[in-house]
Amino acid sequence: MAEQRFSSFEEFWPYYVAEHSQPATRTLHALGTTAAVACMAACIAKRKWRLLPLALVPGYGAAWIAHFCIEKNKPATFDYPFWSFIADYKMVGLMLAGKMDEEVKRVFSEASHGPRGQAERNTALDSFRT
């Protein structure tokens, strides 16, 4: 199957949510993102500009461990680096607001009812259908 390229973040978001369906994956993402932001803030506060790129290590490290060990899928950042970065912060924001579980249910519900643009998302969701 040829890979579908998303033309907007709105098309990408449901795919991203489906790739982060397990609560443990989302938790590791949130922990990694929080650690990355803290490392970034520390580097900036101490004016350690050369170390700034290392702030990405805890964020991506935790996320990739979650994908390979929990979700058993390829991190979306490999194919969609910019949108994945933005989606991670949206996901963490929804988690902090207590709304991410509801968003996962919404995405899976939409997928089961077949709205437009489901080709790639369905692949991610196939393993969760009964």
C-alpha cells in the first residue's frame, strides 16, 4: 500500500491519536516531553547553548521506547516530524486537561463509522478492532 501523505494537521491528528492508543504510551510521551522542556529551560537559564539539542533526547527517547515496546509501531515522527512534534504538545495538553482518553474514544468511534480520509488511519486502527 502506498503511503498517504496528509495535507493538513487536521487530517494527521486522528492518525497520531490512533498511533498513541495505549495510556502507557501517552504517559511516557508526557514524561519525556516534560523532561525535555525542563532540560531545555535549564540549558537556556545556564546559557549552555551547545547543549540545547541534547534536550530532545529524553523526549524522543521516552516516546520511541513507548512505540517500540508498548504500541509495537513505528513512531509517527519518522514520517511526519513537524506534525508529530506539534501533536505531542497537543496530546500532552489534552492529558493535562483530562481530555485525552475522550479524544482517543472519539477517534476510534469515527474510524468505526468510516468518515472520509480513513485509509492510513484504518491501518493503525485495524489491530484494535474486534
